[in-house]
Amino acid sequence: MPFGAEPGLSARARMLLAKVIGIYILIWSIAFLFKPAFFIRNVQILLPSFAVILVFLCFSLWLRSQVQDNVFGEIGFIYLVFAVAYTVFPAYGFLTLESLSSEVGFEKLAALAPDQGELGLHLWRHVLFIAAIGFGYLFFRGRPIPKFNSLENLGNAEKPIIRILFIAILFSVIALWSLSAPVYTYIDNYTRYDDLSWMARRVVTLCIVLKTGGTFVLLAIMFNNYKRYRLYIWPFVLLRAVYEVQNSLGSRIDAFVILIAAAALYHYYVKQITLKKGILVMLAFGLVFSVIEMARSVDLEFSVFKETISQERGMPAAELGAVYVTGFHLYSERSNGTLPPIEWQVFFNDFISMVPLVDLTKWQPMSWYARNYFPDAVVPPLTLGPIAESALWGGEIDLLIRGFINGTLFAFLMRWFAREGGKWQVMTIYVFCYSTCIMCLKYSIFYHLVPLEKMILPLLLIVSVLVNDIQRSTKPRGKSRRERISPGITPESLRTS
């Protein structure tokens, strides 16, 4: 029997799983009866779409039965939500677009002129990856582990630490703004500090650590005492999200991560978010960020933006095709035997990047991709996630192994959090990984190694030292010699005697 696993699903759980699967198949069957020609014409796209949702439903129901708790706060669940979105929306785009070239972000795919069979085959690779993640997560997630029932209180250190973190974040934002070159386009956001000296870039790095890591620590501490700080939390979250979008002229990932972190902390500290509410929130986020993407693509010109909305077809955001496009392209190159030479350091990039002062971009897979396919690009225009990376090395077998490792790592992270989540340091680490797990889909299954080592852990160490120091300095001193005298003996009686 696998480590931590249950003997199996209960009879009630098996019945519920069979019922949901039956209803799901029935819905597709009814849809086929109404549109048989459409289904027959698009069967190579529809079948993997059908399969990926079925895998997700089985995973969610199995996980719910296994942990006997709300699954919204499970990192494995939210990660598969993202993975399914990055699979289903491209498939939806293929079914609704008149041509691939009509969708922003599909230009590279359109240039390859794939047929439906080729498009559908790569969707099956997504299904393989998602199934491997789900299996690895369920295999090692194990029995329900009692959630933490007591939260660590910072006591007298709480208010000073909150003030220190807020001031550090504020001054970091001001310093980053003052050191930045002028930003006129979305691409300028990624090159705004390139002309600075070596020392100035180190200052920028420190400010980014304080701004980003400080935000997670500050939110974890404030949510720990939600009743006291609830009127400060949500304005801070909203302002941070708006600032990230406005300052970058349309980059959404930092704002998205902050909003997801706030939702996760609310779920664990205040009130559990039901699946229905969670899905509605995610759909709302998707709609807002899709509008931001369309506005960014027309340089925020309202008249052009309005026309773009009226003519928009296919996926609600080209971002949701980013994982699919690069993966399809590299698997196509692999099948044709035309992949460019790949340095061995690219395979170990996640571990090389953990070494201090090492260039974080030199061996990045997306930098390799840009050098070979977009040599004139100022910055890499596309990301390379584990699906695309598997095409560079072992193909589908590599993809299967990556998915299983991905699910296993998240399962052990969840087990650790379930045991130690009452500590604010553990809560901060878990919420950071939870809110940024989408980056594991876009970059690497080991994505968290570098930001945890260089951004979150150092800040947690510094704040922990400050907390201990403040608690010691404000701790009431022991009683004086006069106060330690027996209650029945007063100083006056001693003098009289």
C-alpha cells in the first residue's frame, strides 16, 4: 500500500464518483444528438477536451473523499484548475476560430499550418501531464491529516512588525520607481533596469525582495488577526494589484498572484471558500485580466480597444494558449528532427539558478527558445513550461515523469502545511507556493526553488529575528527584591521589627 494512502474509497464515495461520471457522459451524449455533424467534424479536438475534464472531475471527487475536507485550499486542486484551463481554452479556440491567425498569440501556431489531428494529439499530451500530476498528488497526499487548530500569535511584536513591513514595501516601491528608466510600452517593463550599474541592480534586487516577499509576510500576519486588520487588508491588496498592472503597463501575473494569495489566506484564516464561490472568483479574475490583455494589445487606446472587444473571438485571453503554443511547436520540431542543439545546462537550470550571483537568464529554457527562434526579440516573447521542455529531452515519457514528480512535490508540501500551518512562517511559504503554482505550469516544476531561496526564506529569517527581539525587549521584567518579599511581611513591619 502506498505511503499514507487510504485502503480505498468508501462505498458512498464510489457511488458519488460513478454518478458524476455518468451525468457527465450523459450531457456529452445529449449534446452529440443535437449536433452530430459538429461532433464528427471536430472529434479529434473534442475527445481530449472530454477526457481532460473527466480526469479533473475524478481527481476532485477522489481528493474530496480522501481528505474529508474542502479542497479549494489544496495546492494540487488549484494547480489542476490552471492546467485544465490552459488545455480547454485552446481547444475551445480551435473550435470557434475561423483561422488560427485570427487570434493574437497564435501566429506561431498558424505558421506551422497544423491539421486537427496534430492539434488534438498535443491536447492528449496535456491530458497525460494532468493525469500524472493527479495520480502523484493522490498517491502521496494520503489520509486526512488534522489541520492546525491553533495559530501562532506574535503578541507585542505584531504591530511593530506590520509597521516595519509596510514602510519597507512603501520605500521599496519608491526606490524602484526612482531607479526605473521611462516605460512607454509593455516590453519596456522588462528592460527598465538594464542600463543601471552593477551596484544599482543589486539595490533593485533587494527592493524587489522586500516588496514581493514583504507583501506575503505582511498579509499572512494581518490575516492572522483578521478582525483587527480587515479594514486595512483589502485596500492594501487592491492597491498592490492595481499598482502592479499600472506600473508594468499591463503585466497581470504579479497582481493575479497577490489576489490568489489573499483568497487562500481568507480561506484558511477567516472562512472556507466553497468550490462554487471559488470557481466564480476565478472566472471573474479571468474576465478582468482578459480585458487588461486586450487593452494592452492596443496600447490602451479606447477607440481601438472598443473595436477589438466587439470583434474578439476564440479564447478570452491569448495567455491561455501560451502553454499550448510552445509545447506544440517544440514537439513538431522534435518529430521533424529539427530541434536546435541544446546545452546540458538548460536541463539543470533550476538548480544552477539557486547559486548566488549566477545569471538567472543564461540557461533558462525560454532564453534558449528565444535565441533559436526569436533572435531579434528584446526579451523572450514566450515561456516554456514542463510540457514544452519535455519535447527537448525525453518526449512523452519525460512528460509523464515530470507530471508525477510535480504532483508528488505538491502532495508533500500539502502534508507539511497541514501539520505545521499554525506557524505564520509556514503559512507564508505555503500561500506563496499556492498562489504562484501557476508558474510551475508556465516555467518549470521546480520553479519555487529559486524564489523561496532568494526571496521568501531570507525575509522570513529577518522578520523572525525581529519578532523574537521585540518580544524579548517588551517582555515584563521579573519582580524586584521588594516585590519578592512574602505577602504577609511588609517593608514597614520589617523596619518596626
